[in-house]
Amino acid sequence: MPHKRTPSSSLLYARIPGISFENSPVFDFLSPFGPAPNQWVARYIIIIFAILIRLAVGLGSYSGFNTPPMYGDFEAQRHWMEITQHLSIEKWYFYDLQYWGLDYPPLTAFHSYFFGKLGSFINPAWFALDVSRGFESVDLKSYMRATAILSELLCFIPAVIWYCRWMGLNYFNQNAIEQTIIASAILFNPSLIIIDHGHFQYNSVMLGFALLSILNLLYDNFALAAIFFVLSISFKQMALYYSPIMFFYMLSVSCWPLKNFNLLRLATISIAVLLTFATLLLPFVLVDGMSQIGQILFRVFPFSRGLFEDKVANFWCTTNILVKYKQLFTDKTLTRISLVATLIAISPSCFIIFTHPKKVLLPWAFAACSWAFYLFSFQVHEKSVLVPLMPTTLLLVEKDLDIISMVCWISNIAFFSMWPLLKRDGLALEYFVLGILSNWLIGNLNWISKWLVPSFLIPGPTLSKKVPKRDTKTVVHTHWFWGSVTFVSYLGATVIQFVDWLYLPPAKYPDLWVILNTTLSFACFGLFWLWINYNLYILRDFKLKDA
């Protein structure tokens, strides 16, 4: 029997529909596969459709296209494939650091080595040492795009489908087709798609390993959870945003209360962590000793770069408009201040998950903690919003439409917050199409369709026959405050978006549009972080019957 919530949860779960996203095009598209013999087809359909969307985005521009001498993230990823092919391992973190020196953890280096070696069999010129710098060709672009899709297909997409299946079966009494619909809503989130397959990075690997770690926590496979989490950290250091919750949850289930102290479990987790790190670092240590570890840490944690480098929607960059931190404090002092602020911000979620280590709280706790890191930590980039966004989108498995509306809202704001970056990359077309498509698929644009499109042109039986004209269930929260916040922020983002698209900023204030974007986004992120923590606090004592 699946878990059921007690009546005390009615305030948070007041708008529970029969089927998640039942008034949406994705439901119309997948519901015919509801009969048991056909349910497997629906999963393959969403995977194929997800790949097609990513392929379409990949036809566009990428970071640094045709912009010498440094180009951008595409060139950085290509360059790492280049140096790992031609240099011995002890030189990987030392070679020509002024030109895209390797600054991600070892698993990224091994990932680059694998795909660089594979690509060199196809065309060695793509990764020729030094002379291939700035290499741009259609076939290289196609190969790099394929590596990003394959990486996501192996790491992230299966983890999402698996997570939705586990939660649907164990907590929310969702059938197989409903689990697939929710998985599609997560997979079609535009932010990860446009960064990994437009701008170009491999964030899906880090996020996939992190989600596989969460999945193994759900199955009580703590050693495997530890291994996958170390792999996530070892691919991109941004996964450390999740580490406090992972630490306190595992500590709690192993040591708290003290009468239930499980030494074997704690030892198994510790050994799994140490062995995984040792396996990844051993090749470097064997060839050049412990100095390699120091250089890797120096490259992976670049505190010398300052509190922030570019305009980003976090606390420090937004308030820097009024308080010029870099003029008032040294980098060392700012590092300490941001550390204290981050520790204070993550403490509620860490305390709750330690004292109430419930599986249903995991996505809430991971979201609360990672949003705190994004808002208050040192050296945050625009793309870092993908880290808190992953556990946030996992909340789409919830059946309360108010929760779904909040997740959809903050997902759209996160997408909007990356507009300045995507505009520089020449991805405006992909940005607008992905934003519209993702919201249309899950029903967020039903109200527009019913008002503006003649009924005979509206596709799908649900939208054309069942949905009332004012269907904003997944768009606007029922509480007056959050409904007002959602409406005002959407209106403000729309105005800023079109002003930025149509007009140049005043010569005296060249960053005005970007600052308006980051200020609005930060305000929304801050409010959402408070909402997440409030819900985590309220949910901590809910009783769930055992399966």
C-alpha cells in the first residue's frame, strides 16, 4: 500500500487533483498509452522527444562561437579533451592555465579524456595539441553536441524516470503513465536543456549522479548513495551545494538517536566515500605525489577570483548595487563573511533533516540547502541556478497544485535569470521557443490558448473540451500573497524581457537591463527559499504510514 498523508496536511495539500497535469498537452499526448501493455512505450516516447528537443537546440549557437581569442565554454570543454589526450596526467592541472586551464575535479578530466580519445579516432585535428585552439567546424560541433546528449542519456534521464517511479509507487499513489507524465515535465525543463545543449556544458552528469545518490537514499542503499554523491562532487564542485543535507541525513540514520547507533552503517558509508575519492585521485598521486592534490584543490576552488565575476541573481551581486563589497573588504574577509552567511542560511534545512530524517523531506531539504548556497555563497555563476533547480523540479511529483504552481513559477524565473548569458551566446530564438514549449506542454499556457485561439484549432481533447477559460491551476497560487507575487514577477519579467530585447540601455548605465533582471530574479529566489524552508518546517512532523 502506498504512503498516505494524514489530515493535518490539508492546508498544504488542499488542491490535489486526480491526475497530475491532467489538463495539459503532455497528458493528452501520453494518456492513450495508459493501458498496461503500452506503458513502456510512453517512456520511450518522452526519451525520444527529449533527445529531439536537445538536437534542435544544438543546431543553434554556443558559448564563445566565433569570438577569439578565448572563445567560451564550448572551447573550454574541447580544450580539456585536447590536453588530456596529449599530456601526461601530472600536467593536466598545470598546463597553460591562462588559456582555459582545467578547473573542474578529476572525473571531468577523465570524462574529457574518454570523449577526446573517441573523437580523435574520428578526426585527430579536432584535438591536436595547441594548434586546434579555437577550432570551429560543423562536424566538431555535431560531435560535441552528441557527447552532451549521450552523457545526459546515460546519467540524468534514467535517474529522473526512476525517481518519479519510486515516489509515485511509494508515496503518491500514481500509476505508471502519471509517473511518465511527471518525468516528462522534469525532463522538458528548459534551463538544463539550453545550458547543456545550447550554451554547452555537461551539467547533466553532475546532476544525474546527485539524483542517483538521492535515489539510493530512498532505497536505503547508503554506500551506493555515498559513491554516487562522491562521483557528482568529483565531476563538478557545485554539487557541494547538496553536501550538508547528504551529510546530516546519513549521519542521522546512522547515529540518531544514540540508542539506534549503527556503527556498521556509518563505517560502510565512510569506507565508500574514502575508497571512491581514493580511486579518482590515485592516478594523480602515483605519478607526481601529493602535490597534485594541492594543485587540483587550488584549481577547483578559485577563491582568488573574488566574490563574484559577472552579474548573477544572488545576494552579494544584487546588494552590491548599494554596498561596494570589493572596495570595503579584502577577498579573504569576503570569503569569511559569505561562509558565515551560507552556514546560517543552510542551518534550518540541515537541522530539520537531521532531527526528522524522512525520505519524503529529501527533495525539500536538498532544494532549501542548495538555494541557500546559490543565494549566499562565494563565486556563484548564472549557470549555478541549475543546482537548486534540480531538487526543486523533483517536487513536481507532489499532487498539490499550489506546490506545482510554485515550482513552475521559480523554474520560469530561473530561466529568465539566464537571459543575459543566453543573449550573449546568440541563443535568443532557442530561449523563447523553449520557454513557450515547456510551459505549453505542462498546461501553463492553457488560459492563453482558451482566450486567444479558436476552439476548432486547439489540439487535444483535454484542452479543447475540459479546460475552463480561466484555467491557471499550475500558474497562480491560490493564496493571495503568493498569487500576487507570481503575477507581479511574471509581469515584471515580461516588461524587462521586451525592453532588453527591443532597446539598448542608456549609455550612462550599460548594465541597467541586466541589473533589473538579476534584482527581480534575486527577489523571487529569496522568497522561494523562504517558502521552501517554511514548507520543510511544516512537513517535518507529518506521519506517513509504512508501505
